[in-house]
Amino acid sequence: MGKPTRRERGQADQMRRLLMIGGSALALAGAASAYVMTRPPQIPALTGRTTIASRLSMIGPTPHHQMLTGTVPDLLVISDTGCAFCREFVRTGLDPLIRFSEAHDLSVAYLSVGYGRSGLISTVAAACLERVGSKLSPPDRVRALFEITGSGVDPGGGSLEEAILPQARLLGSTKMALDDCVPEEGVNFRDRFEATRRMFELERTPTFFLSGPKDAGHILKIEGFTDSAAMIRRLDRALETARGRA
């Protein structure tokens, strides 16, 4: 077999160059794909510059959130007592959330609001506990709200008074204290629910909201709950993101 001609050598060199370029492009594409797959997803933020505390104050004429630690919330969870993931959050995530807030010197609040009759009952009961008081600690109030609705409620059941007043002792209150409050807060429910959805751009529950440490108007939004470990990882990452803006 004879030696390749100059033309054949040129064609071979050109082919090698094309293969090298193609290989480099594939390598770059692979690296870009790996970056996209491994890069942490962006954490969305609420629109506007209004703080969590200000947003809560605009939801209704009286508070219905429970301050679990501190006085002015840096961290808020909005939950629905009729949601399976929300019930799991209360069972396995509430205490880790409180420990996380204490470890990072954050004030954390819980807001009960949700869909259907279960959400109606727990939201009205929570608002009344804020108005008339309760012997329970705030975390135990949250657990009590889930206990009175956790086994499910009859969607076509009786009045709110019939659903809540018999549970007064479990809620750390009395029937007499709750008697006037329940029907009044029942009237406020729809406005509270719509205002909550609007103020916090709420789509599903549970959803966590974290204020920036030096920019309280910048509020990160973390949706969903699977388990407490995943919740803490997501909150840690959100806190790093918020601190990066400081």
C-alpha cells in the first residue's frame, strides 16, 4: 500500500481537527449539563418590600398566628390542618423548626389557614385563642389545632360552635371564653383566607417564609414538606442565600 497523497493527508488532518472540536464541544455540553443538574434551584422571593410582620398585620382585624419563639417573626410557616403533609409537619417537623429558629436566633411563627372545613375550624379556633388566650404554650396550641381536626371533620357538619366549643379544654380555653369569639371569627374567615393567599402569594401548604437578616422586606418562599431533615436542609440553604444579600 503506497504512501498517502498530500490531499489525503490534508483530509485526514481536517478530520482530526473536526473530531477534536466536536469532542471539546461535547465535553463543554456535558459540563454545562452537569452544572445545571447539580446547581441548587433558585429560591423564589415574595414580590414587594413588606415584612412578614406587616403582612400578618394586614390579614385581619385581629392576629391569628401563633408566635412559637420571639415576638417579631423572621420565619413563618403557613399550614393547613386538612393536608396530609401539614399533619406530618406538626408530628415530625414542628420541634425541629423551633430548634432551628433558636439555633439561628430567629423568631418563628405558625399561621393556621387552609382549604375546606378543616381549615375553617382550625383558622377560627387559632384566631380565638389569640383573642381570648389559652393556657397552652404556643407549640401546644398548634398541636391542639391539629388534634381537633386531625382525624378529619365532617364536611357537612354542624355549626362552628358545635365543632369548636366542645374542644375548649383541649385548646386550653373555656366554652364561655370562646362563645362570642367563634361566630365573629367565622364571619372573618373568608376575608382572612383571601388576604393570606394575597399577602403571601400562597398556592399550597405547608409553605415557609424567611426574612433576610438585614433586609426584612426580602422574604424567601420555600414550599412543601417531606420530612424534617429535608426541611432543615432547605432552610439552611435559604438562610445562606438571605445572608449572602446582607
